Amino acid sequence: MPEHLILICNQLLIFTTELFHLLFLMTLSPDSLTEKYELVVGLEVHVQLSTSSKIFSSDSAGFGGEPNEHISPVSLGLPGTLPKLNKKVVEYAIKMGLATNCQINTSTHFDRKNYFYADLPKGFQTTQDSQPICKSGFIDVKADDHTTRRIRIHRIHMEDDAGKSMHDQNEFDSLIDLNRAGVPLIEIVSEPDIRSAHEAAAYLNEIRKLVRYLDISDGNMEEGSIRCDANISVRLKAVAEYGNRCEVKNLNSIKNLQRAIDHEFIRQAQLLEKGEYIEQNTLNFDAETGQTSPLRSKETANDYRYFPEPDLPPLVLDEKYIAELKKSVPELPATKIERYISKLGLSEYDAILLSSEKEIAAYFDELIIYNNQYKASANWVIGPLRTHLHDTGTHTKDFKVQPKVLAELIELIDAGKLNYSVAAQQVFPELIKNPLLSAEHVANSLQVLIDTKEDDLSLLIEEVLKNYPDKVKEYQNGKKGVLGLFMGDLMKKTKGKINPQVASKLVIEKLESIA
């Protein structure tokens, strides 16, 4: 056979093989891959701490500012400068360790992690390798099937941040902003216990809630206060050995974390289906395409040449100091949820919503000091209050209606003096405009307090029923749904100034008395 024909045949064979693989992969749905393969994920979460100064210098750690404004010889890593550990960083790291059920190491030290980036002025990162400040903790999250899953925490350690490289500000050069260099971080490293994108999202959300409850970080992912790296691998189900992992760097939202995990699971599972090898790489995630791409081969610990930081002494912590910090840890979301359910009789759904934000939970806790209407109070906070905050973009701390005033409004409803719909649609918006007024004063000024006497109400009911003789017959024939028509007309005639429960009872009595 001529050589050119052999070449054509070989190319045709390669093309046919690739086409076969492509068609085969197209038949594999995500569900079929999930049945065969198991996802394994571990997260490295970097939390920027809300200290006023950096971890090893007095430079401002605040977000923003002009480029290279918050710098000094220490954060620039100039020769002859010496770092000094920020005590607040240690306190915050310990609090996070206590909140995540970690063991606190009473003897620890810092290490140098050696690698080169243009925005790393020292040429190394000061971190903790062999002796992190916290280890062996856990966080409980809700799995896809609503069961509780325990995600173990391997370690929490302190470190400093690098600067920021900007590649889109100049046509010919990359620019460096070192404001962030030396900003204090804690890195929370989980064990590879996460088995779905949903679990990863729940875990990261729980960390964000905890740092906000502890007041150690604002948890703002858009500003980089929380950044997440995901170590992702897949393996055949019932196989104990882990597959080669790929690390997806700098995921800046919970949504993108989920998208990256879902994409990597399918990509890696498809490669295994083709019999190919998964290279252990560090990956970038493109939020626009939803795909990952290689950045570099995955480093190992040996690549960083860790050694103890010579410019910082070992850190020895007193047990009494740790005990005092433990006392300062506030009631955390999991404890709140348990209290709301067991002590207040709220549903798990309500308890989770109320505890989702520290400020919302604090408002609710103060609200129930003034009344014992726990369910009604929860409904008002979860409903009208949160809706107002969401629609107006108002932060809870800026909400002017005090819990005591909202408690008065709830009491008016409970006492039968005010209709709930009227309270929510008319009185509550007016209270927001005039937060210094009492609920009763506003209700009076709007003339919506219930003052209709039962005899007067009976006459109005008779009038309403006379207007709908056909509907009255329908009700008597068993069509009870028409009761809503009568109640709606009655509410309109009275402008909502009736007690719905009392009115409904009287309407039913009147209907059943008609021959």
C-alpha cells in the first residue's frame, strides 16, 4: 500500500476512535457518572481578619485606599526590618478554633513558606506549617438529603497575605499594589470529607456565619475577605484510595465554588471513563464559561522548603488565657437553632432563617423579651422585616423600628385590636417612616384599630349575605370555599377594622341559621 494511503488510513483510524469516544461520552449523563463515581472535596478557606493593623506591622489593614498607601518597611520586607506579632490576630484565630471544636495548641510557631511571586515582597510567606494554632475540629452541615454531615477540620493556621498584581491597568506592564501585603489571614483546612457541591456550599456558608458571629471578619467574599481553594478528586465508589486531586484556586463566591466542583467532577469522571490519567494540577476557574484551566503543576510541601521563622519567637499560650477567650465566644448559630426549637417551639425552618444572620437573631432575641408570642414574632422578623431590608438594601443595624415597638404591634394583633393584614400593609410601613412613635399611636392616626361592635358587625354580615343569594345557596350545598368571598367583602366594607376570627365565626353562624 502506498505510503500516503497508509497515512490517510491511520488518520482516519484516529479520527474514528476520537469520534467513538466523543459519542460515548455524550451518552454519559451526570446522573450516570454519579452512580459510578464518588466526588471527594477538601476546602482551604482563607479568612481576612478584621484587625485595624496588619499581622506583623502597624500598617493599616483596611480595605481600599490608594495603591501602595498602607505600606511600611516591614510590609515591604526591606532588609533590617523585624516583624512583631499582632496579639489580636492570635485572639481571633483561637476564637475561630473554639467555634469549630478544634484543639488549641498551647505551643506553636511560625514558618517561612518559600516561593516567588512579584507581589510577595519578602520572597516568602510567613505562615504555620508543623505547629498550627488550631487542629482537629469539625463543622456540622446539612447534606443534600437533609441529614447532618460532619466535615472535619484538619487545621487552622495564621499567615500573612501577599500583595495584588494588576494586569489590566497598563498596556505594557503589570502593576503591583502592596496594600494587602501583610494583611492577617487565617486558613481553615478541611479534611477531604465533602461529597457534593451542596455540602461544600453549606460548609463555606457556615464558616462565613461563624466569622460574622465572632466579629473577626466581615465575611465579604466580593471584597476578598473570604477566598476559597477547592481540592477536588473523583474515585470509583467503594474504592478507599483517593484519586489524583486538582486544586481550583481563588473561588470568590459560593455559587462559583459549586459550579467549579460540578464541572471538575464531570471532567475528571469523563477522563477516567476514557482510561486517561488525571494530572495533579493547580487550576483556574473561569466564571464566564464555567470551566477550569491549568495554571501550573500542583506543588508539594517539599517545594516550599518550610523552615521555622527566625525573626519571630515561639508562641506559648496560657490555658487561663484560652479559657477567658472561650467565655467571650457568643452563642453561635447551631446553639441558637437548638434553643429556638427546644425552648421556643419554633420549626427548624424558622430557626435556621432567624439564625442565618447575627443581627437578625439579635433583633429577634430582643423582640421576644417584650412578648411571649414566639411564633408571631418569628413570622414578623422572617416576613415583613426581612422583606423590607431586602427590598430597600437596608442593613439590620440601620433598621430604626425598635424591637419594643414591633412587640407592641404584635400585641395589638394578639389582643384582637388590629387586623394582621392591615398591620403589615399600613401600620408597619408608617412605623418605618416614624420609628419614634408607638404602634398604637400610628394605628389610631390611621384609624385602623378594630372598634366595630358585634351587633354592628352582625348587621353588616346580613347586608353582605343579601348581596350574594346564589353564593349563600352554594355554601349551604357544601361549597365552603365561598366563605372567602363573604369575608373579603366584609373586610372591604369595614376597611379591615374587624377581627377576622370573630367575623368568620359570626358569618358561619349566620349562614347556618338561614333556612
